[in-house]
Amino acid sequence: MSDSLPLRHRAEQLAGTLPPLLVAADRVAASVAQGVHGRRRVGQGETFWQYRHYDLGDQPQSIDWRQSAKSDTVFVREMEWEAAQSVWIWRDTSPSMSWTSDRNHQSKRQRADLLTLALCVLLMRGGEHVALLGSGLRPSASRATLTKIATLVEAAAGVEAAAGRETEDSGTNDGEGPAANLPPALPLPRSAQVVFIGDFLEPLDDINKALRYYGESGVRGNLLQVLDPAEESLPYDGRVRFDGLEREPSWLVSKVEAVRGDYARRLEAQREGLRDICRALGWGCDFHRSDQPPQSALLRLYTTLSQAVP
């Protein structure tokens, strides 16, 4: 997949590579139980859903007389359930996400952006209402909203790239501060779902606090940790100096291979902590490496969201 293509175009290509039969089967199965698609239900609300034939027991005020006048059939106007779920997506935009161990591969930030847009495409194709957390946009399934989300993501990526060039030239980090490392605490409807994408290498207590804000308010969620392959394997040897990307002090290791085992155990403890946090909240938790095909992570995310209908 060429990085020269616009991000939105690549995201739509990625969404289109999922097995059509699997996606279609999942959507059809959900529609049988729930209506047109997985999260829409008939009920009180202000959004028109569909017309159907009048049945004995329907309230007279639900009849759409204008539609009924076009034929010999009496039609009822059904509205979408007002508590229909919305999906709010957040991805980590902190400076550490810009790092890659191989400039021929996508950075964690590029992969998170791609997965974010591809997931939006898939969900919106199914009629789901989607928004970026903290963007100020209302959840919607419209093409216009998808365009706005893509514009916001690509604009932020452009700012991040410019900041990265300045950082390389000056040797300092002037990117976003620690507040961008974790999702902001924003009020959401209890029927909402959230998807959080980032490297989640912050202290577990901080991550737990950020996630519990949503979990304890009834919001259901999914967490996806995206790491660079070098962050998993620590493939370096000999004397290496590690520079922090978010104003952390440099760390000089005289013999990296001597600490590789401890590092692996520390990383596994971090991941187990993430699993425990999500398990306690009833959330999904998954892991993805930026050198792996993005389709696998996208499919798991989409399948989990499709199955998470109350």
C-alpha cells in the first residue's frame, strides 16, 4: 500500500480488503435481530428510520397519511430508537507515537491514523454513527462527517510531521504534552462505545484512571495497543543511548543485551496490566504491531464492535 496516496484513500482501500462475506454475514445476522443494522432499533426518537404496513394495535398517530395516500396501503412511520449507540474513536497523538525503528515502515501514529479512518469507513458503511473523541463533531454516519474526520486526522498528521522536522533540527521536543497520551475525560451517552488506539506505555494507574472514567459511567469500550516491532524485541546490541521523545531524560545502556530479558518481562507486565484493567471494565483489549498487516487488527476491532450490542 503506497504511502503516497492520501490517508483517507488508503484507509478506504484497507476497509475494502476485509473478506466481504464475513462483513456481510455479520451485518445480516445483526439486522435480523435488531433491524436494518446492528445498533438501530425501532422506538421513540426524532430520526426517521422506515415505513412499514399498519398493523392491528398500532397507534393512529403513528400513521403517515401522506405516504398512505400514495397507495391503497396504510403506512406507519417508524423512528429510530433514541438510544441508538454511537462509536467514539480516540487515537494517541503524543510525540512518542511518531517514532519508528525503520523509516521504510509506518510510524505508530501513521498506523493509528490509518486504523482510525478505516474503522470509521467500515462502521459508517453499516450506518453506524461515528465521531472522533474531542473533535467537537457530533456522531454521524454521513459521508460529510467522514470527510470532516478525514480532514481533521490528515491536518493533525501534517502538524505532527512539521513538528517532527523541527524536533530533529533543534534536538528538542516541542510536540503535544502528556495530556495527549491518554483519552480526555469527556461526557458521553451511556449507550456509547469508545475505541482507544495508542501505545499505552504510561503508568498503569494513569491508564486505569482514564479508562475507568468511561467504564464507570456505563460506556463500553475497546483498547488497541500499537507498538513498533523494536519496542517488543529491543533488538539492539552493545552500548546504546535512548533519547526520550516527550522530554524524558536520555538513558545510556552500556550493554543492551544484558537488559533485554528484564525489558521483555516489564513489557509483558504492562500488557497484562492493560488486560486486567479492560477485563475489570468488561472491555475488549487487543495488541498490534506496526509492521503487521493492519487488516488483522481492523477486522478484530470491527468484529468486536459488531458483537457488542446489548
